[in-house]
Amino acid sequence: MPMQITRASENTVVAAAPAVRLDNAGVWHKKKPEWYKTFAPALEALGKYYQSTKSQWPYMLFRELPAEHPKDFSTKSCEAMRGYGYDTVTGRMTIDPSSRINVQGWVSGYSLNNKAKQILGKYNMPVLSAFAISVPLYDNHIGTVMSSELDCLHYCHPGVPEMWIWYLYKAMREGRSGIKAINTGGRSKEVTRIPTYQCVPSTTMF
């Protein structure tokens, strides 16, 4: 279905100004190629909306789509993405063009994320990471557990969903989109610095 931006009625309070609004698009809406044609215009509309309503929505962020992995129906398992890798030391995604399947980049969400960063970047709207770290986690999907069909889209808990929370927390700590600490009326509480750990691919959660 096309992505749309809806306007709430005047009597509806969507959120107060200090609230943090996190938007994202779901891979599962990508049912037909026609949907992709509506994605860029919708992002343009979102970017313009962000710019024109910053006094109302000062803390808007956009989150990347996580990776959706190929399905192997013969083994009823999710497969690794050919040509894509994740460097656990640098936290960067690696791409091998010689082994990458072109259509896989679109199906997995990779090209959609690039489009989001390109368009929303023009409007200085922050885009939080979600794709790269999920690339090697093909065995973290629900699979056939709690699902009558092979599910290579949704992820198990704990796992990728908790990573989203971490990236959001990190963005708030860094003051992305101008996010500031809430005024506590002069009362302060010392915040313990969280140590940095190297991320490594985990194994299946079930």
C-alpha cells in the first residue's frame, strides 16, 4: 500500500512538543513494484513536513528498515544474503558486487534505506541505523517458530528489536534532531557512562 502522511483533527493531541517521534516504513508493505514508486514522493512529503512543523515536532527521527532474508522452503530456514556482510569491528556493512543479487537489494530493504537517507538528508532529518547490523542475523528470524509459514522478516526477542532501542537511546544521548534533556527543575542525577562493546552476530534465539 502507498505510504501516506495523515493529518490529525484539531481536537486530537498526537504528542506534546517535547516528545520524540520515530517514523519508519515496513518492508512488509512492499507487495508490488508499484509501491516503490510511491516511496520517494512520500519521503519528500515527510521531509517537507518535518521542516515546516519543527516548532510542533522538534524531535523527529526516521529508522531504517531491517534486513529481510531469502527463504529456503526446502529446509524451512532463512538464508544469508549473498554479497552482503557485516564488519563486527567497525560496525560497517560490506558489499561484494560480484556475488550480490541485484533484485535482492530491493527486496531486502537496502535500496529503500539508501533512498531514505538521500531524501531525508536534504531536510536534515536524522536516519537511525537498523539495516547493516541485521544483515548477518539470518538465523535470528522467527522462521517456523510461532508461525504457520516460514517467516524471514520478523525477528526474535531478544535481538534486533533491542538493537533498535539502543540506536534510539544513542541518538537521544547524542542530541540528534536537537533532542535535549528534560528540565528537572534544578534537580540533577549523575548518569553513569555506558561502556562500548563490539557487536557480534548472535545465534538463533530459540
